[in-house]
Amino acid sequence: MEAAPAVAFLLGSMTIPESPRYLVFVGKHEQARKVFMRIGGDADRLVRQVEQSLQAERCPRLSDLIIQGTRRITPVLWVGMGLAAFQQFVGINVIFYFGEVLWKAAGATEQWALRINMLTGLVNILATIPAIMLIDRIGRKPLLLIGSVGMTLMLGVMAAVFGMAGTGADGKPILSHMAAVVGLTAANLYIVAFAISWGPVMWVLLGEMFPNEIRGAALAISGATNWVANFTVTVTFLPLLKTIGLTGAYAFYAIAAAISLPFVWLTVGETKNKALEQMKDIPIRDSG
């Protein structure tokens, strides 16, 4: 079953045009112009901009991420790493990786726990569609802010639902019918909030926010940060479940979502309608 989407991905990737910035880097300027013409814009002007931004004829190195003459990492990399980490610290993959465990712990039967897990996956897929429609209309930063608010509220509701639940002889929460409905609704709204914002938008921002001079190295570090955070959340969920229960776990993720709000507001610049060559001229905090 997993081979089918892998084959589809392989075939689809063959239709993706090569990055025009890479083509300019390796001296294939005419091919770069054709790609720019395909995606729109003044191809000649864009090629010249890329040539100017690629001043050093070498691939970005990790040392490029250090501000010259100092030992400090360039601030935009910290922003990228923060975005990558917060996307995981809000606990989204707990819902997908441990959905059955989570809902069984909430008192559902194994059959219903699996059904609920399938429902959350479907909600995630469908909620990504509005993100595709909105990301170039209202911008990346507003979507992240909306998502942070929505996730904080819904995680808080879920923590409250399980915090007020009774406890059975087996130590599992006992939810009333109304509480179970509220908890399930909040869980799916939490997924909607994530899927229209932090799910896709974080990756879009990482692809747009770094200047060409450091883009390759910065993307590598940010991507690694995302997977380290993913691993950390994954391996700590079951211990959290045993020590502080679902209430504590959801409260922890709600706090992370709440912190992500001022982080985005204060540090993330809007990249909508900006070319990569303009990134060096955009301040990290950009209210526009």
C-alpha cells in the first residue's frame, strides 16, 4: 500500500522544473529563463537578480550561518529553527502517531479509537485545502497567528475536558457523553487550526525566508531541527501520559502553542509576493 504513493510521488517529481536559482548557479542561464517564463515575471530581470545574489560561486556552508567577525548565528536562522521546533512542540503528531492510544486512554473502545483516528486524518487532509487557497491571499504570517490562537484554545479545551473527567477503576478517564463530544470536536478543530496554518505554512516560509547566500545550509539546519523536535515529542508522549495524564500532556502542548503566538508576531517577517533575492533586505520582524 505504501509503495503506491511512493510511485506517484516519483512520477510527479519528474514534472517539477529545476530551481532556476540552481540553474543560474551551474551556468544554465537559458534554462533558468525558461523556468522563470513558465512561472511568470520578467525572466531576464529575475535571472540578473539571481546572478547578483549568488556572489560567491560555491554552495552555502555551515560557516556562512555565523555572522562574520562574531561567534553569533545569523538571527534569521534562529527564526527558522524556532518555526520548525514549534510546529512539532504543539503536539500535532501525537494525535496521528498515538491516536488509538490517546482515545483508548480517554475511554473509547479499540474499534472506536481507530475510527476516530481515521476521522482526524481525513480532517487534516480536507483542512489543508483552505490553506492552499488562503496562503497567497492573506499571507503566511497571519495564517500562523490564526493557527496559534486556534490551537491554543482547542488544546486548552481538551485539557479542561480531561481535567474534569472522573477516573475509573482501571485509572482511565471516564467521560460523559457531552464531554466526549466536546473533546472530539475540540480535537478535530485543533487539527483544522494546524492544517490551515502551521502544517503547510511553516514549510513554505522555510523555503522563502532565507537569502540565497545561506539558503541551502539554513534549510538543512531548520529541517533537522524539525525532525529532532518530532522525535522528542514522540518519545516523550507516553512517559507524559503515565506521569501527568492526558490533562497535563494537552496543557503542555497548549502552552507551546501559546508561546508560538508572540514568537511569530515578534520575529517572523512576511514573505508574500517577495522574491528570494529580496530576503536580505527584509527585516526579521515585518508587520507588512
